[in-house]
Amino acid sequence: MFELISISRAELQYIVSLLVGLAMLRWGAGPERASAFNFLAFIIMPVAVFRFVGSGAMLFGAYAGLYVLFDVVAFAGFMWIALNANRTYPLWLAGLQLVAIGAHGARALGDVVSPIAYVILAIGPSYGQLLVLICGLAAHCRRRRGFGSYRDWRSGHGLPRLAAVFSGR
């Protein structure tokens, strides 16, 4: 059983990420939807598409710079959400994404970085982010059930039209 999970680890992560993303789009409010979109669009989908095309290892191949770019864009998105959302869990998402960016920086600055250490530090945070997304959605649903509707975004967040898109208004 453990071998099957180990072999199909990436596919399981894609399936669970898609299910969590769909659940966040269905039951979440603005910050949950924005976080799910950011996670799926910039962390999961590029790697899944790259694997589907079958062009080799994205972390080490000719497209490694593109992988770093996706991680930086995902970090910027999580930071925007964290600074403007009326939630605390987006800070954890941004922090874990910063760990992945730090792995890219260590590889770029260091002469010799163990490939396994680089893979763990670059890919590992996505598992933590998936857990944080699940916990964030659960906390939102519990809070809504206990206290009713509450504000999605902090007042004066500066981008009302973009926030309205993710809030479904």
C-alpha cells in the first residue's frame, strides 16, 4: 500500500489539490477562492501540464527558470491575499511559498546543492500549503456556521474590483 502511494504521490496530490480547489470555490468566500485559484494556477497546473507533455524534469531542465517564475508569481499572489484578506491562514501560504523561493535562491547561489534537498525544499511546501488550504476552508465554514456571514476582505484593501471577482459579487 505504501509503495502504491509512494509511486503515485504526484498524481494523488494533483487529484486532492483539484478536489480541495473545487471545494474552496464552492464553499469558500473571496479569500478562499483567490487562494485556491492561486494555488491551482501557479503551483499545481504548470507542473501537471509539464508532466502531461512529458518534457522531462521541470526543476532541472531547460524550463527551470519558468518554474522559478511561477513560484515567484504564486508568492506575490499569496502575499496580496494575505495582506488584504480578513483571514490569517494566507500568511502561512505565503510563508511556505517563501521557503520554495528560498530553495531556488540557495540553488542559484550555492556551488553544490544536493538535488534531493533542492527537490524537497522546492516541492515540499506545496504539501503544507494543501494542508493549510484544507484547514483554512474548514475554519471558514465553522466560523460562518457559528457566527453567520462576516467580512471577506479588510476595509480599504485597494483593489475592490479584483476582490469582487473572487467574492462572486
